[in-house]
Amino acid sequence: MNRGMHPVTRLGLIVGAAALVAACSTSGGGSSGPPVPSPEPDALRVVATTTVLADLIAQVGGARVSVVSLVPKGGEVHTFDPSPSDVVTIAEADLVVLNGLGLDDWLGRLVTDAGSSAPIVELGEGLDGVEYLESGAHDDEGSDSGDGHADEAVNPHLWLDVAHARRYASRIADALADADPADAAAYRAGLVDYDGRLAALDEEIRSAIASIPQANRRIVSFHEAFGYFAAAYGLEIVGVIVDAPGQDPSAGEIAALVEAIRSSGAKAVFTEAQFSPDLAETVAAEARVTVVRDIYNDSLGEPPVDTYEGMMRWNTERTVAALEAAR
């Protein structure tokens, strides 16, 4: 772990990295759960791809970690273009955390470019007890996870099922303890506390979704991100607007989706906050259903969606509000 003083000749690089930390680090807390304390001076430096993963790390690690999300709040992980300052940040990291499964494999390549020897953890890869869902398209074209997932086109958005987020948190605690054995007990204690909150959150979501009439639980999503959420909590996704972000559908595909909505009785079209709502509004208007424009998945936002727990509660509340009284 790089906790000592850095050579003076690297001062310029360190200043640049510090500025990025200030801009992109996740503080946790917000309106969901206790606030995460400020990192200690010698905290473990962890780089993650997204604000969602950064928050999971911060919640488990507490003051013993200083977390940077490369993709900023409100950013788009599928199309993110790393900058030279990101390479600097990675070069200074003690641990690098990504999702894997084709979502953010560009980070692994960036670690190589940075010449970093920091351990790399892929939270979504090879998790026990997970039934991986198929994907309509690769999020990171040409990627290879190393265990066959790329060939199988796996949906990478596991964390939208809280049970899988708990698995992520457990893997994070193990990685932090391996990178910083002296503080292993603190990371284990952080995991116990956070896992209890996530277990309660899981039950809270199940109870809320149960209030939606069964006939109203069919939806359309902007892209395939919500497959695990739907499978876990009893929703049915009858179609997606785009196979992957940046791949706009043809007029014929939109017409087919509108027909699928009408024939299935789907009640709403959901789109994520980081994408333009134009396509979703077009589809919803043609099908004469509700459109929900401000769902979150790959990125956190402003309070109350500034933590994973807050994001999941927000998405659940929006889902229930749209579907509970849908015509």
C-alpha cells in the first residue's frame, strides 16, 4: 500500500490526482443510512469505475478508504472516455474495482496503460449463487471477461438486485482486507453493518412492489439494465427501447415495440436520468402509456439518490407511483 511520502518530482501529478479526487470521490451518506466519515490521512486509495460501486466501497470501508469514481456522477459508463488525469489517478491507487461482465472492461486496459500494480477486483464476475441473465448486446464490444461471459453476452447490471449488491459488498470487504490486512477487522465490521442495512432494504423493496396489482407489473425499459431488478422483485420487462446505449432503434423497431406494449398491456416506459428522454417519450406517446424519466442505475445523482440505498429507494418509489394506479 502506497502510504508513504511521494518524491518531490511527482508533486505535479499528485496535485492533479488530488483535484480529481475532490471532484469525483463519493462521500456516501446522504438521506439513506449514516454518513460515511471523511477519509483518514493514510486511507487506502481505491479507484472504482462508477459512483454506485464507489459508494458500496465507501460504505464498507468507512474512514479507512478514500474512493474515487472515474465516471462522474450523472456520467455514462458505457461510453465513458478516460482522460490522461484518470491514468494518473490509477497510477496512485492501492486497489482498482470494476464491475466486469463487459460493462467497464476499459478500466482493466487503463490500469495496464498506467503501469499500475494495484490489485484489480471485478465484482460481477463468477459470483456464487447468481443466475446470470442474457444480454441483448455487449456493453463493451469485444471484451472478454476471461470466464466465458463475453461469449454468452451476460447482462452486467447485477447490483439492481439488492441480494447481488450484498454479494458485491462481501467481495469488496475481502478485497479491502487483502489490500490492507492491518485494518481487516474494521472492514469486516463495516460489512456486517452495511449488509444488515442492505438486507432490510431488500425486504423494503419487496414489500413496496407487492402493492402493485399483478396486472400492472409489465414495463418497458430504455435498455436492458433493469433485468435483475425485475426478476428479483416481480416485474416483467416486455421490451427495451435500445439494445445498448448509443444504438438508436429504427422506425420499424419502434413500431414493433409499440405493438408489443399494446398487446402485452405494459403500463409504463422507464428511462434513466443520464439519457435523453426523447425516444422514451415517443414510444410512450405512441403506445399511450406513462413515461417515467428519472430512474437511476449506473450512476448516482444528487440527494436523495446520492447513495446506493437512496437510489434503490428512489427507483422503487417511482416504480410504485407509476404502476400502482396505472390504467
